[in-house]
Amino acid sequence: MPQLPDDLDAVAVRTWCSLALEALGRERAEIDAINVYPIADGDTGTNLYLTVESAAAAVEAVFAAYETGATAPATADAVRAMAHGALIGARGNSGTILAQLLRGMAGVLADGGDAAHLRLALTRAADAARQAVAHPVEGTVLTVAAAASEAAAGEGSDLRTVVHAAYDGALAALAKTPEQLAVLGRAGVVDAGGRGLVAVLGALVETVTGQAPVRGPRTAHGKAPTPVDGGSVVGLPVGGTPVEGVPAAGFPAGGVPAAGVPVGEGPLDCPEDGVAGPAFEVIYLLEAGDEQVARLRTRLDALGDSLVVVGGDGLWHVHVHVDDAGAAVEAGVEAGRPYRIRITHFATESGHDLRVQAEPAQRAVVVVVPGDGLAGLCTEAGATTVIARPGEPPASGELVDAIRRAHAREVVLLPNDAALRHTAAAAAEQARAEGVRVALVPTRAAVQGIAALAVHEPDRGFDEDVVAMTAAAGATRYAELAVAERQSWTMAGICQAGDILGLIDGDVAVIGADVPATARTVLDRMLAAGGELVTLVLGEDVPDSLADALEEHVREGHLAVDTVVYRGGHQRAPLLIGVE
């Protein structure tokens, strides 16, 4: 049996993320089924799952950065990665609020993970989440978070007691949400976002105690409460079982709504007035300062509702429901640099769009690219793109969304990164379960994806097309230049911070002092084994003169070798190289 943690160290944070993801995976469908507020679009469980998936992936990346056998990362690194991962991967209203809750906790847990720090972390989290919502509503996940922090505040110095108290407080508050929010009472369900938070807190209980919590609040002495006046014990509904005092009609696990409960007919921020709300959900990440974000909040609040802006330190996650999606994006452009923009039409998403849906295409390609420049290139070639920005790898949910957007019966998926192998495989498996035929070509670099896309022919047989694309990718050697962040051992020797590293097929092969000289050396080594075509992808800050110099170098030293140059935009590496 693994040793239970005395405080929330990096290993415990990693375990918590993993268990939370498992818990939301188990309960995702049931949480989706009770989702009636603020929009009855049945995706809260999925959004929470995808948000935690991104948080867990970020924590795993921190651990992967440490060599085998080395000590675990610092707690501060783990909790900050968890918060950052949740921020960049947040989905929907509840996912965005959960990201702010985790960010609020991380700000305290970075300094310590004992009981006192956890109590303060829960308080900071609840306060931060409430401040992030333009118009807080009781009976939602905000209420559940506040109850968790209040229940934990009076506990002692034992970590296990604190987490149990927080979980029990959240569970009791969740059971009361139908009394606080009329739309929940009419549907006979508890708040979906609050139920997701209870699952996350239950995973925290399991992390520090080794046992999953029982379904139902405990007394201060740890005993289950007895029913009052013959009633049932108030607890978390499972499989559609209603809470005490709430009508049995509602959203059972199968997702059948109660009679008279509107489903997919618009927002329910003002459920009593019967007026349908905004038509679009707009989400984007935003690089901007605090003053610009303050002005953005005011502008977006005037455009729509369900406004949640979370984040800080120059990076924000913006969520709003509006009728004018373009105006919401334009407001972000005026405030800073918005990206990962996602616009969802509620009627289309919920299946109530009366327009005739287009027939799916026979075949499409979904490709992950490291920058805006390559995204434009691949889009022109007919592919559906997912941008992987520096330090922000896409989660499986983003890849599944891209496969859906491609709207085809057959999809070829090009992850273009060895680290995305498992993520892409999970996305492909989910899409297959939805009836899409998906082939995963294991491309490990963007230049391999470009080579595969160049030979794609949608008119030939699916298997034949996949084989041709796989062969083209496999025949492309790849390299990239990177800047060393610290002194380290490499396959090419010891590098110092600031050195230029030339990686060929994923391994450091050249250590240089500047980009041009290192690039020439890398090209010579790659072309020594032969080649007919060199592909250069330049980063955002790399001058065109470098491409001209490298083209000239190839022309002078390697006859009959052609060179093509692309602008990659904002990407991790200053230069990507492919040799076919």
C-alpha cells in the first residue's frame, strides 16, 4: 500500500489530478445529463473532464522533465503547472470556474501543503472564483466552493480532517442547490458544476486518505447522519437518484428531461422571465495586462451574460455568452492578443438547429501545427488545424473537436509531435466510438506532417492514402534548433545555458554558439545521408536573411537538392528543418 502523504507535495498533487480525472471520467455522462444551468446543453461533465485532463497533462509534463531516478519536482512547480494547465485547457462555464478555483489554491499551496495552507487555499479559491464571475448566482458551483472552504475553516491541524470537512461541506451544499436555483428545482437535479467540484474534492480525499469518500456527509465524529422525520439522507445523486425534497422527475442517467423543463432552448441565467438568451458561447485565451482586462470585462458584460474571466500574470481565459460573437472577439483584440478562439452556436450544439446540416465529406485531414503560419498553410491545403503553442500542448478533447469540425466520414490525424502520441490515440479512439473512421499517422514533427499532407489524395482509397502519407512522413528526417535553458548533459556533450542546440530526429546532435552556424552544421549532417528536398520553417523572430543564407548553403554544397521555406509564426523553435 502506498504511503499516504502528510501534506500536499508534488507527488500528492500528481495523484490528485489523476484521481480527479478518473472520477470525472466515471461521472461525466451523469453530470452532462443534469446540466440545465446556465445553458441546458448537456456538456458540463465533459467540459470539466477536459479541463482536468489539461491540468493533469501539465503536471505530468513537469514530472517528465526530471530525469529517471531524480527527486520529484518542487510542490510549487506541480501546483503551478496544474493551475496553468487548467487555465489553458478550460472548457465551458464550469471548466473556466474550476480553472480559477485551482489557480486560487495553487497560489497558496505553492508555499506549503499542510492543513493550514489547505484551509487558506480553499478560501482563496472560493473568493477568486466568485470575483471572476461577472454576476455570481447562488445554487451554483460558486456556492459549493464557498461551503467547502467554510466547512474546512474551523478544522484543526490534521490534513485528513480538513479534506474530509471540505468534501462534506461541499456535498451538503450541493444537495441544497435545487432550493436556491429555481431551474434546478423544476428539473429535479442538483447543480452540474457543483457536482463536478464534489468529484474533484472526493479525489482529494482519496489522495490523502487512501480511500474514496462515502456518498453522503459525515458528522464531526465521522459517523453518517440519520434521516430526519423519516426522510432520506441528503447526498449526492448517483444515476439520477433525486436529492431529498426534490421531485423525482428530472435528468436521469439516460438524459431524459423532466416534463416542462426546457432543453437546449437557450440560456437560463434568468429562468423566471422565459426569455431566450444569447446564441453563442465565445471562449479564448488572451495575453493582456490587468488594465486592459478590466476594460474588457466591462465591454463583454454589456454584450452578453455568463461572463467569466480568469487568470492573471498576463494570461487570461475568457468565457462569455453573446449574440454577436464577432464583437466579443474584437473586444479581445483591442485588449491584447486572443488565441485558441472557440465559438459555439448553442442551437447547433444541442441539435435544435432547424437548418439542413451538410452531408459529411468522405475524407479529411486533421493536423497539429506549432504556429499560425503553418496553420494557414495547412488550411489552404484543405486540412483542419489545431495549434499547439509553446508550452501548451492540445488535450485529447481539442483533437476530438477538430475531428468533429472536419465533418468527414474518414479522418487522417497527424499529431506532429512524439509527445502527443497517447493524446492523439485517445482522441482517435473517441472519434471512432462516434462512428468516424480515423487513421493515426504517427508524425513526430511538423515537417513530417507537411510531407504527409503533400501526398494526400482524397479520391483514392482510404488505406492507400494512409499508406502513402505514412511513407512520406517516414521518409522525412526532421530537425529543430533550440536554445539551452541550463547546463546539461546531451548526446553531443555538455551544453551551457544560452547555447544553440541542433536536434536531429529528437536527439541533440550539434551544440553551437549561434543559429546560422548551427543550422548549417545540422543541414550538412542530415544531407550527408542523401536527400532531394529541404524544408525550412522559420520562427516568428527569425529574419528572412537566414533562409536566404541557408538556401545558398544548400545550393553550393548539395547539387540537385531543392529548398522550400515557410513562415511558422509564433512557434517554440526558431527553425524547423526537414529533409526528404
